[in-house]
Amino acid sequence: GLVLLPAAYYSDICVGSIACRLEKKEGGAVCVYIMTLGVLAPYRGLGIGTKLLNHVLDLSTKQNNREIYLHVQTSNEDAINLYKKSGFEVTDTIKNYYTNITPPDCYILAKFISQTKK
């Protein structure tokens, strides 16, 4: 599906980016999968990750995408907290998802967007 690559800049330096793709689910509904969200270490804690995430959430709402989801390593507390603050919830755990990092387990975090009728 379509891949979206918004980026955040500070003094002409790319300090963060988020990469997403659209996926069709059974029944034809389209959801957004967050492939990566990263902010350079010196710029973390400034709200850049939240702004990038909010940009994707806004676009998803406008395009009537009902679900956004991602995989995150179970030990990545900073990422888990970032997503939970934005309304994501852990919906599943997959054992041995990663083959080259420890721990190899991941959570699936998802946010379901309620559509408001105009």
C-alpha cells in the first residue's frame, strides 16, 4: 500500500521521522501500520515523536482509516509510554517476533479511531 514518510526538522537537520503504510484488512477496511518512528537521541523528550504521531493520527481520521497499529519490543518502555499517551493499547503479545535482538518478544499496540459524522 501507500507509504507515508513525514519528517521533523530542526535547523535544517532531520531529527525525526515516521514511516507508515496502508494495509487492507479482511472485509475491505483500510488500516495504517506504523513501520518506524524515530527521533535522534539529543532531541528526544521535546514532543517531536508525539507531533509526528499526531500528524499520522490526523491524516488517518481525515481519510476514515479506523485502525492504526504497530509492533514494539516488550522492553521498549519509552516507545510503549509514547503510544499509550496517544491512546494506543496493547492488544496482543507475540513471542519470538524478533530474531536478532533480546528480548525477542513484541507487543502489538493499536488505536481504533471513532468516526464522527458531519
